[in-house]
Amino acid sequence: MNMPKEMNRYCPKCKKHTLQKVSIYKAGKRRGSAIGERRHAEDKKGYGGQKFPKLAKPAKTTKKITPIMTCPECKKKWNTHGIRLRKLELVA
Ligand SMILES: [Zn+2]
């Protein structure tokens, strides 16, 4: 799906419509030293570590893509609802 790079949308902070920039949310890099990551690695270690079979055939064929809106006037950013798509392209 194609989406415009800029959209005229309502900004809840400015309480008016502004020409907002659109970008796509990307998950941050996972740190191996984070406590949750270390605990998970410890849980999976040894006999009986894998608690459920690894998914051979995932049920979903698409992933949810979250567009992020940025207001140029107050610089506020917020995520919109995720859309299930194969690919989202930002076009001018
Ligand atoms: Zn604003």
C-alpha cells in the first residue's frame, strides 16, 4: 500500500489541523544484557528448556505496520493504529 509522506491531520496538542510527517515504526535493537533477555535465555537453557514447539508454519502471512505521526509545530509524535499489510510505502 502507498501512503503519503505528509498528511493534514488533527493534532491533539495544538488542537488544530497541521501538515504532519508520516514515518514507520521500527522496533529497537534488542540488548542481550537486558534483564528480561537474560532471564529468558536462562529459562530456555538445559533439558525441557523449550516450553512449546517452535512454529513451523505461522498463522499470519502479514505483519502489523504502525505509522508514526509527527506534528511540525509542537514536535509531538504518536503512533496510529497498526494495519495488517505486506508492505507500506511512503510516497511523496
Ligand atoms: Zn501539534
